[in-house]
Amino acid sequence: RCTGSFCGADTRGELLARYYFDGGKHYLRGALTVPTPCYSLTTNLAHNDSDDYRMDLHTTPTTEVCSEQSAQPTTLSFFVAFFAPQNISLTATVNDAPIQLNLVPAQSLAALQSMSE
């Protein structure tokens, strides 16, 4: 696991995600930029007993051997769907460091799924 605050992830201080809510289910789609294609991205959703939810994103160097030619920034996408009441508090972390989460509403689930990063 990375040890720096945003190890491997270029977030520019905020995380932008497209968002849609329908029938009790929240959908989020977004992306992070990592220094090379030799990183993977995992997501996890946590919540406590109230309506506070946290989306945790972790970048991890893969075991692939990266050449200098592949040392180009790469965008890794994420898609998260979860059931919860409509009016929740949602925060985010990247590699365990809190980050400003900015949600942009989508007009429909189909529109959210067809959006490019």
C-alpha cells in the first residue's frame, strides 16, 4: 500500500464524480489520474449507524514491470452503486487522506453510464 497522502494519485485537491439517485440507489462515476499505467484502483464504501457515508479509493502499484515508455499519467475510472436514503452525507478519501468530493448530477442512469471521463 502507498504511504504518502495521495501516493500515486493526482487529484488536484478534489475528486469530481458524476452522480445519480434512483429508487433508493446511489450511483457515482469518476476517475483518478495515476503516474503510470502500473497502478490499480480499488473502491470501498463505509458508513456508520447514521446517514454518514464515506467512499474510500486506494491506488496501489501493480506487480507489472513498467518501462520508461509506459511512464505516462493514466486515468483510472471508478463506478460505485449502493442503496441508502436519498439525503445522506457522503465524503471521500484517496489513500486514506480526506479529499473534497464534488458531485455533478447526471440526468439519468443511462447518461451517467455513457459519460466519458
